[in-house]
Amino acid sequence: MKSKVQNPTGSWSGLPADICICIMAFLSPRDILSLRKVSKSLADITRKRSVWIHALRCVCMEHDVYAPSFSLAEMSIHELEHTATASRRFTSHVWTNFRLGRTVAPLSIRYMEPLALGEGFQHPRLIPGGRYLIAVFHCTLHLWDLANESNIPSTSFTIDGVTEIRGIWTRNCTPDVLVFVSTTGFDSVFRCHVFSVFPPASMPHFRLFAPVLSLPIANSVPNILYITTIHVAVGADSSIVLWNYVHDSWVSWVAPLIRTNDDLFLCHNNVVMFFAAEAEVHVASIPTLSPRSGTMTPPEIDTLPIVQKFQVRRYDQAKPLISCVGANRRLFHGRETITVEQPLHIDIMSLNATKLMITHFALLPAASENTSLCELVALGESPLEISYYKSRSLFLEWINPSMVADFEIEDNLIHLSLMAIRGTESTFASGVLEIPELLANDGNSDFCLFSGRTCARIPSGTGFKMMIMDYLMPPPH
């Protein structure tokens, strides 16, 4: 008796196109492309605009990309497909070349000359998606749309009454982008400004989103520790100030100075603190905040009650950890909620002989009736061939639930490491990302893993100019 041979397309061939499109809404771009090879009818369906519009929207959510960067109605099917698959193609390109011992060079370079003599292009930030760039010159914010060939900013905004912009950060507030700017002035006051901007507008402009936070400068200049879509945490001398900029309320508590290797995060209605010297993670409930009343002195509580402590060690439990390098700091949305599928990643650096070791943890909701409790789980570790003493971490970002990218600068080289986390069987590929003329140990650069785009300032005859590098080919026309 002959055995029946199943038709591999049998489960699809009889389905209406609309049903197939609905099913494809649950598939990744890679799976959609695989279906293209099954049959001609499926191949035709995978080339429909609605399939790739939905795929691109889902990928933007998954990778924390600013979705308004893409004019979906105006994009061709090739542009939609090219953009939705860009992140995977970039990581695959880098992984393959690094495993073969090759450096990865940009496929195209664009230069942006300074607008004025001596302009510095300080604190460049690519809004996730890679289309929009924000940078600083003295006390002025500039926004560029890199889809335009013109090097003239789309908009500029000068912050009055300040002498220095110390840093900028971005968060998603769809359809706008929130821009956080820390400044100092002649009056010995530290300020945190929150602006909103809609970059795709024909005439975008920065608007003040919340009242300005002002703190006196005493022994040292306060510094921003962490930002979410609700809160800003600031280290100020011997205390931590937590500001809810949405409702303009705040509180502070006495805390040891945040040391270089210590870190602080906010999630799950908790304040999460990593103390490097003690190799511990402390979890405390977010205290009650009080409305601001025009004063520069927030209400203070004596101590932050610790509800959980975790001792963190190397994945093999043999050695303590000594330096925290990130915890999804690049998450554009700055979510404070955590789930099993979307945990707070805490990636901790330690010394491995003379090289760099990164041990990966995830903070998850505990399986308990007490919804505020968390669980710290070790995911794996990555021993990298990068000097621990000579390198400096630029940023670390989780690309998907099992892969993380780490950028380190050493002299005038950028080391990129891709790590596939699978416990003791983790694999990684590390190598040099070529950035011509990069200044030694200059942190004025940024990266968009989604689009494979990098920006960095380099010397110019009049000060500095900005270099925009693309490591992927543009979409076909």
C-alpha cells in the first residue's frame, strides 16, 4: 500500500488571500520571505503592500524604533521590505564578517559641514530608526532629517540662561519624541529640560513638555542616572532625586554617592540599584512623590526601604562582578513595566584576566502573589577579546530576546560585539567597525542597529564636522 505524501502547501493552497495575509501578520519578516519560496501563489501574496506595512509596524515595536520615521503610504513595496528586514541583514552582515576575521567598513559616507566657525556637533543622537539626528552646539539644539540631502537643520532651538548643555537623551511619546537636556548656568543651578518635537512635520519645533527641573549645585554637578516615559532619576551629591515630569511631582532620599561603576534603574514600580563594590542588586518600592511647589529642595525621606537583595556573581558563580555597563539603557520607549517576555536586562562587566567579560541577567516579575517582588535570573556570559583596562563602554543594547550588542571604544577604534545568549553555550562575534578619522576616545558618536547607520564627529578645518556612515546598501528603486 502506498503511503500518502502530504502536499507541503496543502494547508495554504486552499486559503483565500485575505486569510493568508492575516496569518502572515503573526510571522517575522524572515518567515514571510521563507514562504515566498513555497509556491507561486504564496510568493504573490508576500509581495502585497499590506503584508509589509504590517511587518514594518511590528518590527518597529519590537526594536523600539520611532515609527513615524517611515512614510508608509509613500514607500514602495521594495522600500517597505528593505526597511523591515534591515536589522536582521545588518546583524547577519556583521556576524558573518567578524567570524571570518574581517572588519566591517561603511558602504557609504556622508559629511555634514559645521553651520558656524568652531561648531562642535556635541552629544549626537540618532533617533531610533536612523532617519533623524539631534546634536548640540554650545546651548543650541539642532534637528536634521537625514532623508534630505541638505545639511541645514530642520529646526534649531537655543536654551536661554544656560552656559553648557551636558547631555541629551530621547524617549518615545508617539507621535512625538521627548528630548531631555541637562544644563548648567552661571547661577550654579543644574536644570533638566524636557522638550517634545514631531520630526516629520514640515516645520518641526521644540516645545517645552514639562516645567524645568532645577537643583542647586553644591559639591558636584548633579547627573541624570535614568530616564523613563514617566520619571527622571538624578544623582545630586549624597542623595537621589526622583522626578515624575508628567505630573511634576518629586521626592529624594539619602544615598551613598553613585560611584562610577554603580547604576540605577526604574521598573515594576521599583527602584533597582546595582552596587559594584558589594556586587549586589537592591530592589526598593518607589516612594510617594509630592507636587513641586516652586522650590529647589525636594521632600526627603531618610532611607529607601529595601525589599529585596540579590548577590550577583559570574555565571559560573566563581567570581564577583565589578562593573555595570547597562540595563536596556537604549530602550527608546523607556518602559517601566517588566514581563517575562520583556524583562529588565542587567548586563554587568567584570575582569577576565586582562579582557572584558559581560555577564547577562534579567529582572523578572516574581511568581508570587506580591506583584511588586522580582526575580533575578542569570542568562549567560560573554568573554570578549577586548581590553578591560583600555576600552570604554559606549552603550549596550538587546537586539532581540536572545541577542545583545555591545559597543566599546578603544583609542580610535570602535569594537562591536554581537552575543547570542544561550547560557554556557553562548556564542559571540566581535570585531572592529570601521569609522574613518574617528577621534581617539571621543564619545561623540551614536549608532542605530535597526538601520545599520552610525554617526561620529571628526576633525574639520573649522572645528568638527559630522560623518554619517551606512553599513547597508540603500533599497532598490
